[in-house]
Amino acid sequence: MNKEIIYVRIDEDIKKELDMLALEEQRSLNNLVVFILTKYLENAKKNKQTKKSE
């Protein structure tokens, strides 16, 4: 799979919290952000499917 580069501007406080969480989970910041985004997309897909079946 090809990897794309994106640039994101976030508040300093959010970055600090993400850095701390990544450190606690022994992940890189990049890996944590990819993990968070992947989980978000999975949940969004599940919610979309649930709404279609209602």
C-alpha cells in the first residue's frame, strides 16, 4: 500500500497529549494518529451500516 503524506495543524495542547499517549503506548506519534483515524473510520462505517438497516 502506498503511503500518502498529509500535514495537519493542531493546537499545541492536543499535540502534547497525543505525544504523551503515544509514549505511554510505546508507539510513534504517526502510528498513534494512523491508529486513531483507522478506528474512527471503522466506527463511521459501522454507524452508516446500522442507519441503513433501520
